[in-house]
Amino acid sequence: MLVSNLELVPGRRILAHYGIVQGSTVRAKHVGKDIFAGLKNIVGGELKGYTELMQEARQEAVERMIAEAQSMGANAILNVRFATTSIAAGAAEILAYGSAVQLDGA
Amino acid sequence: MLDLIELGLFITLLVVGFFAGSIVEKRHYASIRKREREYADVLAYAVRFPPDRVTPQRAFLVHGTVVISSDYFKTFVAGLRNLFGGRVRTYETLMERARREAMLRLKHHARSQGAKLVICVRFETTTISTGWAASIEVFAFGTALIPDHNTALSFPSRSVAAA
């Protein structure tokens, strides 16, 4: 599965469009990580626990989007975008969406 | 008495935040500058289309993310700034560090997959929390391209054009 935020892939033609596909996940903060983050807020710097949390969440959203595209029979997702929304204090939704297409070539 | 302890704690946190925060920031900037030189061979552009549209390319999504926190002193200064308005320099450096860090991680991801060119780079910024625990996330993503000369064989008309 080719995943890209380009509108076209150089040297390859789009044979069919399957419409929009999306994947999302809602994540909450971890109390333990929050206490550590609270201490980190005094001295500043990277909050590694949160970086990992966001990375995992995006990964999951992308995987769900890919699963939807596969079920449609697409071999690529183009024009991929991301969006993040906070639902409540400490909980956020991470959304990945794009256009499922059929590209020529392997 | 209780007020005095509270004031003492506040001043202690402010002083600790100022000194520890400057050290953290200085180290981070040194590390960013060093890695920016290391990754100078990976080119990243915001353009939507590749410079070479004829040669088939292997394309894939690359990204870099960082969650970075303000320190006690920065947050205090920003709070004061809120009264009079104007530039909040303490947050400007915070945002700059986060963007440059996310960009470096994107370049690291691209190079680890063998790519030297990333196009259509976009940034997303998310506020993780506000107030005394101010922290933000910067997410950079783009498409890495690797010229794929083997695939060119399956496009006879195009390989003639490329030759």
C-alpha cells in the first residue's frame, strides 16, 4: 500500500478512484505520565512519553485508514491529511484521511 | 506564615525554572544545530509536485513528531506579557525548537529509508495542555521520493522520453 500526501505519484497513472478513506483513534493521557510531565513543566524540555503516545496514536489511525482502503481493493492512498481534536481535557482524537486510488504498475 | 511558604515555593520554582530551563534550551539548540548539519544532504520542500515528473519514483509518507514543554519561568513571563500584549519571546523559541526538532525527525525518517528528497512537507501543531503545564506538539509530515529506474522498464514510452 502506497501512502503519500502527494496528489499524484510521478510516473504512475491513477486508474480508479474509490473515494475518501479514514482512520481515527481517541487517546487519553496516562496519570503516571501526567505526573512526570508536571515535574517536567518546571524545567522544560521534551515530554518523551507524550511524543511516543502521539506517535502510536497516529500510527494506529494510519493503519485503520489503510485497512479501509484495502477492503475497497485500492493499492494506494493519496493526499493524506491529519487532524487532531481535543474532545475533553486530557483526551484527543487523531484522524488520518485520504483518497483511496488504484495506481498502475506494481 | 503559609503565605510566606507559598511565596518561597513560587520564587524557588521561578529560579529553578529559569536556570534549568536555560540549560535545557541551550543544550537543545546545540543538538539541533549539530544534527541540522548532519542532515543537510536530505532536502525537504513544501512544493506539491516533484521537480522531475517523468522518472518513476518510489513514494512514501515520512513524519517526525515532538511534544515539548515550557518551563516555569517561560510560562510566568508569558503570563505577564498577557497583560500588556506584544511579542512573547520565551514562547517563540519554544515553538522554533519544536518545529526544527520535528523537521529533523522527519529527515531522519527519510534517510533511514534511503530517501534524500522529501516534498509536500506540512506542519500540524496541537496544544497538549495550557496554563502552568503549557506544552505543545509539532507534527511534520511529507512524502519521500526515491528515483526508481527499474520501474521505468514498464513504461516504454516514458523511458524513451527520459533517455
